[in-house]
Amino acid sequence: MARTIIITLDFDTPGRPARSAEPFSTDVFDVIAEAARKHFRQGEEACARHCFLALDEHCQEYISLDEVDSACFNAFVRACEAGLVEYRATSTTAWGRRHESRRVQHYAWEWSELIKKLHGDPRYGQPRQALQYAHRTGKVQLRRGDEQ
């Protein structure tokens, strides 16, 4: 059985899809997650911990951005984007494994699709001084689980 990432966007905003999911392989999940983790800036440690809490401390196989405020959400998106730029430029994962060009192209395409979905979240681009994501109007979840 293959493992996948599921990204789910739930919006109460008119004109947005009620639910959208996109599966990814476990390897793509690992490349994206660890690159994003690597690209959080100094001072964003608490945000990174919150983003990776389920994965790191609750032994879950997903990253959930449901409860993060807009500032933290945007830090995650920026870290994801920076990770993609570095991966494309170096063909190397965050843990130092070099990938061949064809794999880099495939992973980068899937990664850019994730970033497009993240850009669709209502929190994206909101001012960084926002302290809380008060209304649960959006849900973005990366999930690694078993595919039946």
C-alpha cells in the first residue's frame, strides 16, 4: 500500500470549492515537509513547531494548518516556496539526497500545485501582524496515510 498526502481546502467563501483534495506520494511529502521545515526563519521556531506538531509530537502522519493564524500560515507558505526554489536549483533534498532531473521536475510540479492550493486559502497574504485566525473559514491539511 502506498502512503499519500491529502491536502483539503474547505471554504465558506462563495465561489470556492467546498472540498478539494490532491494525493501525493510519501516521498514527495517528505521532500516538501523537510524543505519547508528547513526554511523557517530565525524567530519563527514557535510557528514551525505549531505547524509540525501533529507530525513530530503526536505521532500523526500529517501536517495540519487548521489552527495556525495568518502570520504563521504565511510563514509556512514562504518556507514552502523557499524550499521549492532551493530544491529546483540544487536537485538536493533537505537531508542531502541528490535527485535526478526527471524526479526533480516531477516533484517540483507537484510542489507548485500544493503552493497554488495554499495561495487559495483566505489567510494567504493577510498582514503578518494578525495574531489569530479567528474564524475557521479555511482548512489546509497535508496528510500522509495509507491508500486503500
